[in-house]
Amino acid sequence: MEKEIKLEEKEIKEIRAIRSENSRMMVDFGKIKMDCILLNSRLSELEKMESDMAARLKGNRNKEQKISEKLNKKYGVGSVNIEKGTFTRQGGVVTEGETDIEVTLEPVKEEDGKS
């Protein structure tokens, strides 16, 4: 038969303190894991949004290139002032199929006169 030995109150308090701390840490680990799950989910959403925006940007650049080619065929090489709605042709000879257009955007002026 095994003989039981009574632990000192100090030893019991130490063991309880460690077990209590372990329990709190398990709860904290659970909270951290939940936060990681939520952050990973949000990160996935942001990566999808980034991918979608990159595709849209590529599409816009393709559209811009097509407009550039169209304007070059129609007006030659030059620059566009979007605000004024004007095209300024550069000097020199324009060759067939040239697609180099410089689009110059002027600052948009606010209604109170500030730019």
C-alpha cells in the first residue's frame, strides 16, 4: 500500500499558481489563434482585392494604349490636356503606326480657385 504524504501549504499554492497561469495562457493562446484566423481571413480578402485591382489596372492600361494608338493615327504624336480637351501636336514627321503619345494632365482646379 502506498503511503500518502501531506504537502505543505506553500507547495500547494505554488502548484495552484502554476496551474492557474497555465489555464490563463491556454485562454490567451485561444484568443491569439482566433485573432490569427480572423487576420488570415482579412488578409485573403485584401489579397483578392489587390489581385482584382491589378487586373483592372492592366485593363485600363490596355484601354489607354488603344486610345493612344487611335489618337496617334488621327492627330499624330503630341500631348493631351484633359481639362481643356485639347491636343497639341509635336513638331517633326509622324510615321505610320507611331504610338508614342504623351498625355499631360493639368492639375484640376477646385471651385474656390485653388489648384
